[in-house]
Amino acid sequence: MITTSEQLETYLESFTGFQKRAVGHSLPWLRDLREAAFARFCEVGFPTTHDEDWRFTNVSAIARTQFELAPGGEVAAKDAERFRVSGAACQLVFVDGKFAPTLSSTSHLPPGVRANGLAREIARNSDALEPHLGRYLNIQRDAFSALNTAFAEDGAYVHIPKGVVLEAPVALLFIATESAKPLMTHPRNLIVVEAESQATVVEDYVSLGSTAAFSNTATELVSGENAVVSHYMIEREHQQTFNISTLRIQAARSANLSSHSVLIGGGLVRNNVHPVLAGEGAECLINGLFLGDGGQHLDNYMLVEHVSPHCASRQFYNGILDGHAHGVFHGRIIVHKDAQKTDAKQTNRNLLLSDDARIDTKPQLEIYADDVKCTHGATIGQIEENALFYLRSRGIDEVAARKLLLLAFASECLDRMRPSPAREHVETLIHDSLLSFAAAPGQAGAGVSKPRQQADEGRNWEEMG
């Protein structure tokens, strides 16, 4: 625990004021939820590298900084427009964690689909939130989830009724503004997709300016039976930002879930993905790409719980690191006692472009059932000059050759995304980022030898169409 008494007093002062004025402070269930979460945070404090789940990531810089709750800034429409996802069914915009209705658009949503700011729903529709909000996120095991729950007020609420197929994505844009003081936001998102429905949700985190900021977000995604849901997490804030995000997925019987994470920004980033395959026959694809340079620290923590039998999961994460960047992949699969016939696999592949870049990778299995098929593995690619030389000998200039090799590596993740406006949006961002990597001075090569990997039998682990 690295939270001092003085720091706790700062958070206590913020929480006391927040509880008095927060939307829903008169609702007993929500008030109790916030108070229990804050008590838990005060009990455990911020994690340290002595905690196994945080052994590769030091968050002392977050603990030392005296952040203030963001009051909610203003953003011009033209500034929000340049971050929009083209072809989205709707775009909800949040400025410093607060819903901005004048910048948002929901006009292309089909009847029955609800997308709104969470604070508005708490004030008008709290009965629909109570069965789900705070019921899945584990505040006991994660201090940041507890802190988010304590300050939970605004974020996105998305509800897809039974049997609705939403072809275009729901886009959630979170904008951090310039500020003279370090500000913190705790966006809370609740996404409920009922049985037999299909939907894609994109969370996109951006920033204006370059002041220090702390974004601590949590998303609870609940899928009904036979639902097909794709979730995209895009982090592209400036490198003075601390971004901690947690995606908690609850999958019902025969549900099919896909999580795609793309980390290309932020100074210290922790990306938590926690699916629970609660219903028999549920499937989950966890797919990610992280690109780091300079002094970025990008930590990916995956916790997949197989609770019921005949469930399948796949984790594929690729990392490209340059400069002094530090990447982390910690993939943990827990197969519970009753989860017979589990089929699970995790793979982490990394490409280091400089001698100073670093990766810590830890695939992990915990199996309590006796009839399962589980594998895990990790590779660190070496810089290979032969591939670069071959392309240059064919008349391709050095920067273009490097980008081609990097794109081939990154495309392993892109190829697992179903063709859609969400994938096109991600592909554009990755192309732009890889150009800066390819043009980095002093880079000796960008090829990587691919080890032979055992093919999956009977299942092509791309996102379901």
C-alpha cells in the first residue's frame, strides 16, 4: 500500500463533497455501493509492485499526484468532429468524463435501442440500472475498480433490446481537455445487450493539450444468451496521461464476445480485460495490439474465467516497442471446477525495435477441471535485417519497407476484426502510428521471424460476422 494518510485525506475530501452532490445520492442502493467501494479503496490503497497482479507496473506516480475531480470542460464542435468514427450509428461524447449532449448524436439508432449519458439514466431510469450497475465489477480485488465505483456518476449507458441487430457501431468518445491542474475522471459505462442481439461498441480515449491527467474508467458489459458483441478499446491520449481501464464482461449461454484493444498513446497505461464465461457454450476472443515508444509504459492484464462447461476463449496480443518503451502482457486463465470441456489458448508476440525497449510477458493457467484443452505461449521477435534488405533490393525505400514489415506484424490483430466502420477506424490509426515507427532514426530493421505455431483445430478465431 503506497497511499499515505495525507493522500487518503485528499481523496476523502473529494469523495465527501462528491457524495453530497452526485446524481443519485438519494438512492439507497447507489449510495451504499459508492460508500462500500470507497471504504475498500481506503482499506487497500493503491497497488504496489509487491502485488502479483502489478509486479511489472509501478503506479506510485499516480499515488503521489494530487488530482482533483474534473469539473467538466468545454470542447468546440470542430475539435470533437475530428475524432469521430465514420459510419457509426451514434456517437456519445464525454468531455472530462461528463456527457456532452450538444456534441453527441443518436439519430441513426433503430427504435428501442437506448444510448445516453449514465448520469441522465440514474436520474430518470434508475430501476433499469440497479440490476446491473456495480453487480459484476470486482471492487475487492482491484483498488482502481473500487475507486471508480466510489466516484461512479457519468459515462455511457447503452441498452440493446432482445433480437436487435445493430449493424453500425455505437461510438463512445472520451475527451480530456487542457487544464492548469492535474485532473482525474472516473467514467463508468454500462452496456447491456439482450438475448439474440448483435452490437459493436467503440470506446475511444483522446486528449487536447498535454497536461497531466488521470483517467480511471470501468465498463460493465452484459450479454444475453446467443448475443454477439464486439467491444473496441482505443487509447490514444498524450504521453502525460495516466490511463487505467477495466472491461468486465459477463457472458451468458452461447454468447459470443470479442474484445479488441489498441493502445497507441498515454504515458502509463493499464488495460484490464476480465471476461467471465458464465453460460454454457459461451465464446470469447481477446485481441490486442500495443505500440509504444519514448518512455511509454503499456500494461495489458487479461483475466479469463471459465465458469461453465463447453466454453472457449482465445487471447492474441501483439506488441511493438521502440525507444525506452516498456510493455507488459499478463494473461491469466482460470478454469473452474465445473467448467469441463474448456478450450482455451493465449498467445503473446512482441517485436522490439531498440536495445532499450523492454517487454515482460507472463502467460498463466489455473485449471481446476480435469477434461480441458488449454495452451499458452509467448515470443519476443528479434530485429531481422534480411527482410528489410530484401524489400530495399526490390526498389522499396527504407521507410516504406519498414512500414510494410511492421504492418504485416500488426495485421495479425487487424485480421481478427470483422470488416466494419470500427475496423476501418482502427486500421487508419494503426497505419498513421506505424509510419512514425518506420521513420524513427537509428532503427536497424523491422522484420521478425515467426515461430511455427500450432493451428487451432475446427475454429477460425476471427470475429464472428
